Amino acid sequence: MLNQFIRMMKAESIPESVIRTFCIYYNQLVKGERGIIPSSEINPPKEDNLLQYSALNDYRKQSMLKQIVVIKLNGGLGTSMGLSAAKSLLPVKGNMNFLDIIVRQILLLRVTTGYDVTLMFMNSFHTDDDTKKYLQKYPDLEKQSLPVTFQQNKFPRIRQDNLKPYDNPDPKKRWNPPGHGDLYTTLYCTGLLDKMIDAGFRYIFVSNSDNLGATIDPAIPSYMAANDLHFVMEVCHRTEMDKKGGHLCEDKNGQLMLREIAQCPEDELSEFQNVALYKYFNTNNLWIDLKALQWYLLTEDGTILLPLIVNPKVVDGTPIYQLETAMGAAISLFKNSRAVVVPRTRFSPVKKNNDLLAIWSDLYELNDQYHIVLKQGIEQVPTIELDERYYGNINQMMEHFKDGVPSLIRCKELKITGDISFGEDVICEGKVSLYADHPVYIKSKILTGEIVFN
């Protein structure tokens, strides 16, 4: 059966190292392996594996910018937000989307520092065309030695009932992006890794394009250079809101690693979610020594095997599996790796529409460096719950907030149930819970406590 997949991949001119990697993961799937990591095999990370962000201040040197390639992971469609195009095209602040903000940060940095800061987007086959077309509005971005975009590899989708290749009249639906863990193999197969090193670059800074807190800080690679570190992951303190997400840990030899909830035995879930025991989560902001990565891939014949993630989905009524990996898991492969504990300001992802509403509101502002930052005096973003029936996709969001976004500066919690639209001059104060059993339009009003519209 595996030969069917191999023929499919060869017909698409997929590199041999990618085919080998898929075959290994497919065999793991057939054997029922799920990469379970029991608590008996790990410990919370020791202090000597952790760096404090504030301790890096003395290492901040602008000259390090010429050694960094910034890579934004841009393969997502934002399907959880009702999108069918590149998520980075979503409006974020005013008339600017993620791409606008990221590109303008880099172009401004080039002007203010005098260094030709290099920016690249790793797209999937879903987002490549949309992204390339949009970036044509920034011709100055092309003034760099490396391409602005590159496309990651793809894996065949697998039927759940018989583990055969999934077929579909739409060729694109037969394939899935193999997760951002594919970054390393893509850089190797495309020759980009060698080109980066030959051009004098030493480090890559990789982050999600939807995390607007992930800005360049030369202090981290400067510290890496001074202390011969090969891999640094930015982590934040876990809160109760983060307890179901993966956490940082270390094996019995003190090697840092990540454990996702799918890798936890069911009878240990309560311990997994203990944020006082496992205190840190991965922001997916990674700093990697290119020469260390090159050496690893050369010794492994271009493959880098990360813990398998089996992602079940339904495509046009057919249950399928997608084989994926996460790039942060590579922390366990680099002996000279550390985690740096950063403030929450470096982790501002937009995963769902409630995150987007917070960014749209007056909680955040776009400063003169094109950084999205919390307004002065705001220490914590309120919990926002939106009724999926009326705010589940981006078109609904834009319709309900087209006339105005409520002020959330003095809001502690916002819950909206029902079909409620907003106009100008709406202020939410304290804990606000809104319920409507019919369409409601609110403007010029201060909202506080529980309000029922009937």
C-alpha cells in the first residue's frame, strides 16, 4: 500500500528525503504509534535550562541584524475563523492586515538601522498564490539576497477506513501541508539552507505570521553566539487558559523537550494540566543556529524526524488522517538548547475571532515601529466569548462590528450571546454579559454587568 503513496509523491516531484520521511511516519500510523510520553519519563525543566528575558539586555546589539533571517510561517488558511484564503490577509488594525504590518516592520527596520534585514514567508500550497500576489504592493521588499517567499512540502492525505490514499476530483484536496515541522526539510531540499549560510547568515528567527508580538530582538541571537547555543525557544508562563496546550519539560538526562496533550496518557491528564508543575508553554518563536541545523541534516541525509501528530479530519464527507509535525519539537534534537522565558507581550496570536476582536479594539495600538502593543496601563486582556452562531466567521465579524468596536479598556470580561451588532461610542466596563433573543443594535451606551435584550 505504501507504494501507492510513493508513486503519488514522485509524480509530484516531491524530494526523496520528504518521501522517506512520510514513509517512516506512515509506518508509525499503521503500527498505531502515537508517541505517548508518560510523566515517569520527564521532569519539569530545571533552572539551568531556562533563561530570563530581562537578563539578556546587555547582549542587545543592532549589528546582529545582518546575521538574522526572519521567517514567518504563513501556511494557514484560518479555517477556524471561516476563511478560505491566507489567514495573514485578515484585517488587523484599520485597513492593515498581518502582511502589511510584518512587511512594514521590516522595511522600517532597514531604514532606521541601515541593515538589510531579510524577511521570508514559508507558504503552503494553499496560501502561496494569495501571498505572492499581495506582496507585489511592496517592491522594496525584494531588495534582498534571498527570495521573499518559499513553499513548504506536502503529504498525501490518508483514508481512515483503509489507510489508502484519499482521492478527490479536486487535486489540492488530496494533499495536506505537513505542519510547520516541515520547515527544516524544506530549507534543506530547496537549497535555501546552504544559500543562507553562504550569504553570511548565522541564525533564523521563526514565528507564526498571526503572532504580532513576535518582533525581532537581536539580544537573543547575540546571547546564543556568546554562549554557543544552537536552539532557543521563547516560552511564556502557563495560566489556567493555557492548561490544555503543550508544555515544556525535559527528559531524565536534562534534555529539553515538548509534550503535547495528545502525547499524555489519559490517566495523567490532571497532572498535565497542572500549571504550577509544568509552568511554561511554547510560543513558537524559535531562534536556530543555521550551521548546527545544516550539520544535523547532513548527518541524517536530509531528514529530521520529529514526534508524529496524527490529525483526523473530514474532507467532503470522508474521514481522513493528516500526518503532521511541529517545529518546536526539534528542541530535543539540539544538545545546546535553552528556553528563554519572555513576557506575554511577545505572544499575541490571533487564533479565533475573539482574539481578533481584542486586537480591533482600543486595548491595542499600532506604534510608530508598526508593533501591535497593549495600550499603556493595560496589564491583562479581558476574556472574550462570542456566540459562534453570529460571530463564527470573519464575514459575520465584519458585519456585526462594521459601525464600531466597543471600548474594552475598562472591561474585565465580555460574553456575547445572540445577534448583537455595534455602532459608535459603546463602552464595556467590568464584567459584561449580553444576551439577545432577537437582532439588537447598540450604540452610544455604557455596558456593565448582565444585560438581557428581549
